[in-house]
Amino acid sequence: MIELAAFDMAGTTIDDHGQVYMALQDAVEELGATVAPADLQEWMGADKVSAITALSRLGGVQATPAQVAVAFDRFRAILAERYAAQPPVALPGVQDAMSRLRSRGIKVALTTGFSTDVALPLLESLGWTVGPGAHDTVDAVVTTSDVAAGRPAPYMIHRAMERTGVLDVRRVLAAGDTVVDIQAATNAGAISVGVLTGKLGREDLAGHPHHYILGSVAEVPGLAETQRA
């Protein structure tokens, strides 16, 4: 049986109406770069500083570290404005799935390409709490502020294991809606699950190493008895 389920946030557990995509594109385009849809898809789920750096380069602008820092601040400001205008909501069935997993003794963690100063207010807006209590929503949250590198590096998943006391990566399931989500899970040695609640379709995810592709995180409790060999 799995001991830890680690879920991405935007597009996986939270419906942010695609605002993070639009905010990231706006911030990069303000640097003068052109953002191709395929490049934007490829870098979704990664930490946003790395994404801005890569997307600006792909779009024809060699941004300096100072320019990337300004663009990252603009991304956060744009995203905050968009979230205020159209607040994110939990995806259908997600809270029930997390509650069911926790009631069975399975730890639940959230991992995200957001920094802490973006992620925690987002959780607060949903009324989600973090802690070991029965009434808490999840056991742990890991952001790009907590690790040396974001996805596709495996570090956020391993940090979630550290924070929840899980020792065996074969008993960890990690799910997300982007390619870098399933790459991070594979790199971590976890059960890698793609979900179809984001912008990518089944074929987009199926072209990369994975164990399962599900319609939603709401289906994860059905995999809870799974253990990677």
C-alpha cells in the first residue's frame, strides 16, 4: 500500500482557470519575447524562475538575471490580480479523495512550481490547512522555495517524504497534470501518475515514462493499494 500521495497544485488539485499559464506568458512577453504555446506547455509545472529564463531564451530574448527577477515579480503581481478577479477553486472530488486517503493512514502532500509566498496564500484562499490533525487538509506542502531545483528534479517529492516520515520511495505516488510532473515522479523513483485535469491530453502525457494516467486525482484512492515493484 502507498504511504504518501504527493500532488501538484494548479491544474491537478486546484482549478485556477488557467491563470498561471496566462500570467507566466504575460510576464515573459513583457520582456519582449514571443511565447510559443508548445514551449509554454513544456515549462508549465517547473519553478517559475527557470520557466521565465527558458521561455525568454526560446522566445528570442537573452534575459539577464536582473531581468528575470523583474519578470518573476511581475508574474506574481499579474497572478495575484487574476486570482483576485477569478478566485481558484478545488477541482471536483479532490478534497474528498485527499480526506479518504488520510483517513486510511496515507499521508498527503502538495508540491508546486510556485514559491512559498505564492502557494500559501492560494491555499489559504481555499481554506485548506496543513498539519497532522484529522481536520487538516494535507500533511505537508513543498514549494520551490524549499529545494535546490524544481521539477523535473525529484527534490520536492523527496522533501515531502522527509516531512511526512516516509522512507520507501516505492510506497510514494506522485501525480500531476504536466510533463514535468510525471518526469519528477519518475526521477524520484515514485509511482508516476498523470492526470487529465490540466491543459494536456492523454497523448501528451503518454509519450513520457509513467505508471498511470487518470482522469483526475479523485481516482487516486482506487490506486492506494498499489506498490511499485
